[in-house]
Amino acid sequence: MRSWKNKIAAVILLVAVSGGVTYYASFLSYKNTVDNIEITDMTAEGVSDGTYEGESDAGFVRARVKVTVKEEKIVDIVLVEHKNGRGKRAEKVVDEVLTEQTTDVETVSGATNSSLVILQAIERALEKGADSGTEA
């Protein structure tokens, strides 16, 4: 009877340890991805009129946006998706980008990673408009 309980305990321990290792590896990948996000001073200059989609996925945080440009001005940003942990406050950066007309804005304290992911999604949308010159 004791051997049976020991085997069950060992299996439970093995599952818990492998789950922890998997989570830790995912967290390291997420952290590395976020640490490598570089936000530039991206504007709508040179971007054709239209609505462009951009996304950024860092694992634990993901954002998808639609950016509308008219006459080289960012006129609207819709946050289509924002998967976040505690980073909901980061959604304020959308208004900052609209006001400042650049992605070079301050990140939201306490939601830095989500801010960076949203800003990268906006940059990617603007890049599509600059590269293709066609509506996406």
C-alpha cells in the first residue's frame, strides 16, 4: 500500500515540476521578447491614407491594432485585442500616440511591458502603410 502512495506522489511531483519548468521557460521567452522591443520615433509621415493592422505578441502579452491615417496624420487607433495580465492601464498609450502623433511616448508605469507591446503593434501597422502604400 505504501509503495502505491509513493508512486502516486512521485507522479504528482513530476507533473508539478515539469509544469513549473515549462512555465519558467515561457516566462523567460516572454521577458526576452519584451526586453528586445525597441520603439522608434514612428510617425505617419510617408504613410498613405488608409487603415492598417499591426500586431505584437510577446507570449503573456499580445496586442492587435487598426491604425487609420489621413493626410499623413494618425486619425484613429482601435485596440482590437489586448491580452494582458495586469497591464490594462497601458491602453492609455493609444491616446498618447494620437495626441503626440508619434510612437515615441512614455510607457505607463506599472504596465511597461503591455505599453511596449501596444506601441510595437502601432509601429508595425504604420510600417505596413509606409511600405505598401496600399490599404490593408
